[in-house]
Amino acid sequence: MIQHQQDSIVSCSALCKTFHIAGDLNVNAVNDVALNVSEREIVVIHGSSGSGKTTLLMMLAGMLQPTSGCVELLNKDLYRQDSSERALLRRKSIGIVLPMFHLLPYLDAAANVALGSSKKHARKQAIDLLDRVGLADRARQLPDRMSAGERRRLIVARALIHDPKLLLADEPTSNLDDENAGVIRTLLVDHARQGNGVLIVTHEQPERFCATIVHEMSNGKLQSIAQTVG
Amino acid sequence: MTSVVSIVFAEIRYRLLSSACVTVIVATAVSAVVFFMLLTDLAADRTRMIQRDIGLNMRIIPAETDLELYWIKGYAEGWISESLLEKGIEQDVANRLVPMLQRTIPWGDGEAMLTGIGDELFARGEKMKPVFGGIQKEAESLTIGAVAADKRQLHEGDQLKVLGRDFTIKRVLTATGTVDDIRVYASLPVVQMLLDMPGKINEVRALECHCGSEIDDPEAYIQSVLQPLFPGTRVIRQDSLADARRKQRMLAERIGVVAAPVLITFAALAIFAMAFLNAQQRQQEIGLLAVVGKSAWTIGSIVWLRSAVLGLLGGLGGALVGWWLVNQFGHYFIGAGNAKLAFNMQSLLVGGALGGLIASCGAFIPALLAARRDPAATLRSAG
């Protein structure tokens, strides 16, 4: 049973994910995790590669069925919804920043950003957002003509276009120079300040994200709740 | 919102080579199908023309006719009412009904076969070049067979009396090597008047229609259709002509029946493979679309619509190519030197629809698989 906190956006309890590798070999990627992200919070999950961070994020995004446990998004049990209802929830309430440069190579920058919105004037909205991330002049550019930092900003802009209540960011600043990383961190912090929840999984120093709460993840477990930074 | 359609068209432009491959596969299949279809049509037209040139293969004569006498004399002694033709045309087993009245008449020191030819009647209101188009139908004119004219030294423009009435020879036919060479042709009403047989005929010649091709015993079937419409008659069917024609037509149709589905299946399988590969190639995109909250239905639509659009384009192109091919090379297959088919929009639409259908069927399962794919697994495998 999930203990609801005030203004909770997403929470999970006893969340487990086991992958069957071969024969009887099982890997507990996420093991008995409880977590809550509330409005205006930036929750950082820090851990090394293979610790289960991305698997946890995928389950919170409604994209990976847990082996056991439950995820509640805006007071709805995510995995009691069918896949189309979960897709609708993602479209309306969740923004996801993926670690890889997942962009449609044949759509220009503005169209890639607009992909995250179901509104009529999404392209105009996308161009405004590109302006905010410093890519206004690249609106008609295809992704493969853009640098890594630009593409990362594009992905963040796409995750933010529908003003999601929950932003899930997987390694949002990895392999970026300080300037680009700074732009992205500012966007994430600004989004939390507007009354939304932000969950970041990273192997970078958590202090950089102005985190409200920092969790350490190792071997599929949230081993320690670090501290409230600010 | 970035619409499904804009995603589909952007992807087609981006992966132009693989898109072109799908289009070419569909176009090839559709052009081959259209080629066979149009060639079959052209062959059917050609067959009709050949058949018309050979002659009519059915004779409807009075039931009481002694066939031995009929073949000796060349005509039936009895008669049937010309009015039967009004109802008789309302069937689909015999076309080009030509009412005739024939009798042997004394002519000089010999005899001639006086033959009255009525207007040719076409089933289903069709209008075609009449078989006996060369016979003059004016009241005061005669057309004479080559042997009859030669024996009496008659020429076109000569005047002569037949059964006490004056006529002008309008045409002398070239020799055919048949009984037609001794005929003296006039219009049916004139012959009825000369023989004092108004409203009477003694034979209807006709051409067997396509309908006999799908049944085991065409003769019995034709009899069963015509008997109620022509009471008091019997039908003589020249089997060798009719069967040869039927077999030829069935062979052509069988080729079409076998070739078209084989080609369509081949194209659908090729498109299935290409759509499947396309969906595999686009795993990352499919995962991404799931990430941004696109429903399974939308994702499936994107994969399916791409193939459907390319199939439609291929189908339209294929229809044009098929039509061009049949006009360029059709004569090699059917031996009609100047046979041309006018292009019609229906062929284009059928081609487009066929192409869209082939591609839609081919892409259906890959689209379904793409739509049902686990987004997290897709991203993991693509990442």
C-alpha cells in the first residue's frame, strides 16, 4: 500500500522487476523499491551503470510492467490501466528524456519537438520552446545535422512541450559540455519550480541538479536516502 | 501536433531508396496483372472479330425440320414466326441473331437460293458491326453470290427479274467456296413478299455467347435457355467452331486466373518482407513514438500507411505501365497488328486500388507486430 504524500505526482511501493536471462537465471533489476515524487520536487537517483535506474524509470513511465509492486501516477494505479490508457497518460502527464539521442531522423527539429504535443498549434509552441533552449535558428534542421548538445536540448524540449506534470530524465546531461549541461539543468529546475515533479536518474554528481531529494541506487535497491539538498 | 500523415511522408522522403523498392515491387505486380487483364480483353475482342469472320455457329430452325433434307437443300422447309425474335433476344446464350428466309427458286434454266436477310439483333443492346453487313438491304437491290453471277454473266448494276419483280444488282460477292456462292440475297421483307410468306422466317442464325464456358454441357444449357423463347424450334450448334472458341477462351481465362493471384501473392509477400524489415529498422522510432505517448493504433497506422501509400503509387504507376505494355507488345501475343486499347480511368483506379490492397495486406502483420511491441524492450534493443 502506498503512503500518499501531499501533492504526490508519482509514487511506487514494493516495486520489483526481475528479468529472466536464460534457463533459471534471473536478474532482479529493481528490488523492493519505494519512492515518491511530489510537486516542486527534483528527485535524483544516483547510481552506477547497471544499478537498475533506467528500469525503475521505465516502470514509473508506464512503459515496463513490474514483476510486482505498484506505481501510482496522479492517484491512478498505472498498471491497472491498459496500454492505450497508459499511452494517453504519458501523452498528457509525463515527459521523458532518454539517454540516447532518440529522435526521428526525417523530421526537422521543430517537428521532433512537436511530436510530444497533441495540440493543434504544436509547431508554433515547439519553435517557442526551441527559442528557450537556444535552438530557434535550427527549427528546420534535421537532427543528424545537429551537435550532440543540440540534440540533447531538443530531446529535453520535446519532453517539456506538453508541460508534463512529471518529467523523467535519464542521464539528461551525460557527455555534454558544461555550457549545454547548464542549459538543460536550468530547464529541469525551472520545470520543477512551476509546480511539477522531476525525477532524474544519473551517475553524475547529484548536487549539480539542485536536487530536493537524492537516492542512491545499487543492485536494484534504493539503498539510502541521502539528504534534502534544497 | 505532428500528424501521422506528415510522419509517413517525411519518412518516405527520407528513406527514398527503400520506398522506391516497395513502389517498384507493387508497380511490377500491378502492371503484370493489368497487362494480363487488358491482354485478355484484347484477345476476347480479337476472338469476337475472328469468330465474326468465320461465321455464326448456331442455327435456330423449325422443330419439325428433317435434318437430312435440311443439309441436302440448305434450308428448312417449314417456318417460324419472325415475331419470336422480340422475346428471343432477351437471353445471354446467343448474340447477333440474324433472321433469314431461304427458298430455292427457278432462275433461268436452273435454280438459285433466294435468301432474305433481316436486321441483325444484338443481345444486351450492344452495337457491333453486322456479320451480313455486305448484303444490300434496299428494296430494289440484290446481292449475288460469285457462282450465281458468273454462271449468268451478271455484273453489278445489271437489271434482272426475280419472281416477276425488277431488281438491280448492287453487289456481286467474292467467291467463298461455300453454298453462299449460289445465293441471291435480298432484304427479308422483300423475300417474304416475293414468297408470299409475310412475317415468316425459316432460320435464325446466331453466335454463341461466353456463357457456355462455365458449364459442362453447353449444348443442353443453350437448348434449355432458347427453347422457351423460341417455341417450336430446334437449335443446331456447330460444335467444332463453338468448342474451339470456348477452349481458346477458357485457356486465356485460366492463364489470367492463375497468373493474377500468383503475382499478387508474390508482391504481397515481398511487401510483407520489406515492411517487416522497415519496422525492424525503425525499432528506435517505434519505441520513441511509444515514449511520447503515441498509441499502439497510431504506431501501427504509421507502419501500415507507409506501405499503403507506396502501394497506391505503385498501383497507379503499374496500371499505366501495364496499359502501355499491352499496347506496345500485345500484338505479339494475340496477332492483332493494330490492336490498341484506349486508356480509361477505371483501369487506373483498379490498378491503384489493387496496389494499395496488395501493400496493405503485406504490411498488416508487420504493422500489428510494431504496434504490439514492448516500448521498453524496443528502446533497449535499439539503444
